[in-house]
Amino acid sequence: MQQLNFLRNEWVLGQPGLTGPELGAKFAEHMAAERIPIEFGCSPISIEPAGRQFAIALRTSDNETLATTFRAVLIATGLRYRAQEVLEAVPGFGDLGADDIVYGPYAFLGMEKLAGESVLIVGCGDNAYENAHFLLEAGARVALVCRSLPRAQTRLREAVQAFVSKYALLTHARIESLRRGDDCIEVSLLSASKAETLRVRKIHVLAGYAPNTLFLETALSPSLGHLELDSAGYLKVDGWGRTSIPGIYAAGDVCNPDFPNVASAIASGAKAAKAVEIDLRNCP
């Protein structure tokens, strides 16, 4: 996710003003200095029991299989931003082009080019409101479509509300259809108050994130036991990052539905590493 964080981040303690790629580069540099081996471009094939260890098979970027065994496994696969699945069932979605809808972090690129244009934002969380604020500052007009009520921080909502005449908030809203016009996208929707049609230049989908846990459905051997997930697919862990299967741990956004972010991910990684050390020491 840091590779897609194009804005400067001001709240990672001791690392002010870095973009996601810049911050990620610092993490990678530190890992290289500690001689931690990294295999890029791998995807899990299987995680099987092997006595008191785990036999893991990975598919490399060269389509080769890398197999080895470990005493412990830490899952830190993070999140993915919700994208096409948010609107693909809406009639008319298939008629829109790649330039009509922007998903997730990519909505924060080229906002200055939308001055004087109308933008529909699907979502009402922090990212949606932050995107709305930047667009409004750039001179765009914004409509926020929310399935229920806004969840964004108060300061972000107040920043958007200051642009009284240039933004609209549609709560308890559902998009009924999409149609590509000659110079706009026609969006028919039903909100809490009425049915209406908006004409916009672009649609920004900022509808949250989903944990990268789907691979476990096929990779994790049933003989290891049941790995508990919550209703949204996040891994359930104790205070030290232990999952429901002994020897398998989790850290970072993949097990943090409440407030996924860089600072908490680093902290949970440190706690999980300590739990691994304690557990292996007590069960040699």
C-alpha cells in the first residue's frame, strides 16, 4: 500500500513529509542492512504441516516453485483497496471507459486537472473526504455518495463543509444506473430524500479496503485447523499477534480492521516477533 501512497505523510513519527514510496524505500534499506533475505514477486501455493514445522511452497515471479520449512509463519499481507467490485453490478458500468472511473489511491493523482469539473466520489470515509477537500481546493465541484452516514474524521468533514456552494453530500444513497454521455457521465441515484441524476466528468471510488486473506482459502491446509477470520475477512489475533492456529501469527493491516496505518503495523510486527521468540523458546 505504501507504493500507492502518493501524498506526503506528516504523521509517521520521526519521518515527516515522506511519500509512501519514499518511506517504503527507507524500510527496505533498513532490512537490507540487517541482511534479511527477501523474495519478491512470490505467491503462496500451500502451507502444510511438517511435523513441528510448516512446509511452505511459493510460486516465484519466474513461475518456479520455492519450497522450504519454517517453525513459525507470520502473515502480514496487508490490504487492497476496493475497486471495480464496488460498481460493476450497476447497469451501464460496462459502457464506461478507463478514464471515467478512478479507484483508490489513483484518485489523488492529477486532481489539478479537474478544476471547474464535477466529480462524484463514492465513499464517505477519511480518504473520500480528503480527496474531496483536495478537489475542492483545486477548483472542482464535488458530490459525495454515502451508503449510510459519513464516517470521516471531524476535521476532514469540516474542511469540506467550508466549501458550501461547491459540494453536495448524498446519504443513504444507491447508484441505480450509469450512462456515458457526449461530454459527461450521467449517474442516476436514489438517496434518502429523492431520485436524481447527476452529470459529472469523473467518478472517484474511495470505498475502503479489504484484507488480503483470500489466498488462505486455497493455500492453507485444512489439517492445520481452522484459522479464524472476522466477517470482513480480517485475521483474528490475540494481543500478541497469535492466530487461532499455533505457530501462525499475523501483523499489520491484515489483522487491524479498526485503524490500519503504518505506525500500528510496525508496532504489531514488533509484538508478533516477540511472541514468536517467546513461543519458540518455550517449545524448543
